[in-house]
Amino acid sequence: MLDLAFKVAFYVAVGLGLLVGCVWYIRSLSNAITGGGDIVIAEFTVVGKEDPDGKIGKALAQMLQARLREVTLEIQDSQLELIDTTESDNRFKHLILTPEMSAEPKAIKPEEQKPPITTRELSGIAGSVRVPESVPIWNAGGIELGTRLLDAPALQVSVSGVDVGGVIHWLNRQLASNRTLHFTYYENSNKQVHVSGDLAAVDVKGALRLEMETKPPETDVSLSLIAERMAYEILRQRLGRDSNNKVEILQPDEFPILVQVLRDAAKHRRSASMGRNSQAGFTKSLQQITPLAGNVPGWYQLQLLAATLAEQAGEYQQASEFYSSALLAMVSHSQQGAVPELVIRVKKLQSEAEKRSREDSFHSPLKAGPEDPIARQKIEADMEYAVKQLNALFGQTYSAPPLVLLKSSVRNAFFRPNEGEYSAPPQVQYLPDVTYHSMVFLYLPAEAVGPQLGTIFFSYADVLPMVIQQRKEGETATTARWVLAEGGVAWLRGEDPSGGDRRPLRSIKAPGTAYKDDSMLGNDPQPATMSDYSPSKHGDFVVGNGILNRAFYLASINLEAIHPGKGTEKAAEIWIRALPLLLKAQKTDFWAFAKALEAAAATSTADREAVHEALVTVELDPARAP
């Protein structure tokens, strides 16, 4: 009985083995005939360098496989993240139809379809107008490569005493030959590396030829660099199969730069959507893409991407030039539907660039004052302290911007995000709150869309200095003075801000009471509640924010009872968490801000009630939002 069971088990095992072998053979044969299946990467043939056991060849094959997968995902994910089609609508349908489409669309092969243009609403410095969003740089459909390595297992199979393991390995190679990438690595006596190979297996007519040399202090070209350069070049040539893609215009060393710009632009856009100031990142990406866009003016998708980056970087003249290049290229590509909107955009950007130029010419004489080393030292110390505290609040690692000292006659101080510098006269050394106020703008979006969002931003710049001030002076919400820039009124009057007149510029605790009946400034115009607010009367950013400033003060006092000694810091944390929620809202007015604050405080019932009570007191009850 045991003999029978053993025989049955043996035959079942052998049968299963034969079945698996047949399935493998049929699948391999089918792939060999149809050209399907994964692309096989063979071990590299290494010439001019000792590689007796094939470790270098194996390592290069493995690293190329991994880098192909990584770069493919970078190309696809960054492009998808940059393109948001949710905002396009029927009114602008002409912007998302390609030349091949019509009222009776014909069937279009994926490789023939041109990337669609999606649109977005732009507001702010140039008004509100519908313009093309970051359009797809290329059609990345079909770029994916399923790959596997050409393994050489040591099979010990014999039939009637004859070893047939080598035959199976040979058969495996033959069946996969038309899907196998073979590359040769050659290193000459000067340490120059040449890599070459045919790309027919990945449906590319050309071949791959790369030359690399060592750069001091390196003594060898790293294998990781070789795999990376190869991956980019293989994918560049695969994208080039589609005649609508323009990658054949790029040199092998330019394509990785463009992919990096796409990846970084997507990251900066994601950061900006969360309320982070990403202008410096957009500026860096603009610097990288400018040479590429300048060399290929006919690639309208690239021109639009460069224009968008320039606009986000605050380079309006450069943005208008890229949009103009895109206009000419789009007309030649039968994409006239977007032309009227782009023409409007170019004119408004040019107008803004001229305005910026006039501002620069106005500010430049103000910078001509004599250097005051003591004032510089004190103001820069205030900047460093503020940025350190704000970095801790926002979870950032920013550095303080350069300081430009203005003439003593200037009665203003300001952070200029487009130039990345802080400008202030020497008297600000006696007004640290003024510097704290300006440093907050490092952490806010550079452009406020709508008057109330601008007012909200200025409120952040008023209330967050309270945290910095209280930390420096060892105060709490209940012991602090809750005023901004003591001595500021004297400064605006042209008097000594360190003298006896200690009237502040603003009262966070009681807006509208900072100064009264001043012969030059009149009365503090800030309202304290919504019933006192009038858009026409309090539309100025630094006036209407009194309501929000008082809400912060009240929330800090309420939270102090829950978190002794930490009330102001707790309020700041809630305000900072509310910022990205506000920026994602359909409206960005005071009521939307109130809702965002309650949502940001919702992790604790007590905290939420504390914030809610503060909002109700200033008549911003989210439940009563219009």
C-alpha cells in the first residue's frame, strides 16, 4: 500500500513538473513569435576592464533595470501632478481639443494623439483670465518597460544519463533573443567609458552610444552614473517614437535636466498648495529650463512650462517672452483656440513687468544711504532670531534673507520675495517687531488672490511676531502686552523710535486703540469685530486684519487656560495648520478662514471650543457664514 502511495505521489510530482515546463515553453515560444513579454536585460559584456566572474556586467544589468523603473515613474508621476484637468469646462472646450479631433471624432491611435491643453484660472497681479495650464510636455503613453534579468541558473537536468541543463539554458536564450538588450561596456586606458548596444528589443530603430569620462577628484566613472545615463537615453529614444514628442531635439545630457525640472516643479507646486513659499524653488527650476526653452522655441509645450515657472518665480518679463514664443508655436501647430487668452496674458504680464521696473528704479536711490554697521548687526540679529523661531513653527529650514539698508528718511520696511531680500532703514534696529513682521512673509505664498486673502496674510504677519516676542521676553499670553512695534508711531512721524513716545503701530488685543488723535496719523483705523468692518473703508490689508488679530489674541487667552504657559504657541500652531486648509477652499475670505481655523483645531474638543469662542466674539461664527 505504501509502495502504491509513493508511486502515485511520484507521478503526480513529475506530471506537475512537466506541466509547468510545458506552460513555460509555450509562453516563451508565443513571446518569441509575437514579440510580447518582458524585456530581458542581459549581463553587460565588459571589455578593457578585468571582470573575471562577471560581477560588473551583472551589477550594470541590475542597476539599469532599477533605474529604468525609477525614471519611468518620475516622468509619468511628475507630469500627471503638474496637469490638473478638473478646472477645465465646456466654455473652454476649444482648448482641450486636439487638431485630430472634430465634432465627429475619428479613431485615434494612442501614439498619434497630441497632448491636450488643459486650462486654469489665473488671478492676482495680472487680473483673472483663463490660460493654458502646464500642458503635457510629451505623450508618455507606452513608455513603460516591463523588464527582467537574463538569469543563467545552474540547471542539472539529465535524460538517460545525458546532461541537458545547458540545452535548456540555450533554449531560454534563443526564445528571448528578440526581446533581449545586449550592451557592451568598454573602458580605455584614459578611464573613458563607452557603452553601446542595439535598442530594437525596446521597439527603437536606433542604437545607444554613450561616452563618459572621469571628473576630478573621481578616478573612475561610477556604475550608478552609467546606469542612470543609459536609462534616460533609452527612455528618451522611446518617447521619440511618437512624432508629436520633441525629445529628439534634446541632447542626451539635456533630457535628464528636463525630467528633473518636471519633478521639481511638481514638488514646488505641491508645497505651494500646502501654503509653503516655493518661489525660490521655482526660480531654480526656471534657471534650469531657460537654456532648453531658448534653444527650442517651436516646442510650445516647453514654452508654456517655462512661462508658468517664470510667473511662479515672479519673473514677469521673462514669463511674457515665453508665452509669446508659445503663441507663435501654437499657431503653427493649429492650436489657435488658446491664442486670445494668451494675448491678454502677455499684455498684462508686460504691464506688471513695467510696473516692477518702475518700483526698482524708485527703490534703488533709497539704498544709497551710508552704511550703519551697528544698525545692520542689530537688525540681522533680529532676522536670524525670527527665522529660527518661525522655522520651528512651520517645520522649515529657511535662512534669513540678505538685508538691504535704506536711507534714514524712509519710513517703511519690507520683504521683497521676488528679490529675496529684506529692506529696512537703520531706525528699525529699535523696532524688532517690524522685522519679525516682515520675516513671516518668507513662509506665506508670494501672491494673494483676492483682497481678503491678502488681509489674512497680513494678519499672520501681525500675530506670529507675538510668539517670537513672548519667547524672547519670557512672557505668556496673560502677561504679554499684545502690541506690535512699540515706538512705531514716533518712527512714522520722523521722530526717534527709541525715545519716550512708545505708542505702537497696532494693538493685537484691542484693534483701533493703538493711537488716537495723532496730528499726522489720526486714529488707529483697525476694526475689532465684523460689525465694524466695511470692505470699502477697511479694504487695506493692514487695516481689516484687526478683526483676525483680535481673534488670535482671544484664542491664545482661551488656550492658555488649557495649556498653561503655551496658549500663544498653541494658537500659532492652529493658525499654521489652518493655512493650507484655507488655500484649498473654494473661497478665501474671512468666513472660509474661520472654518479653516475650527477644522485645524478639531483634534481637541477643548481647543476647538477655545477657537470657536474667539471667532464668535469677533462675529466670525462659522455656523453663521453667508
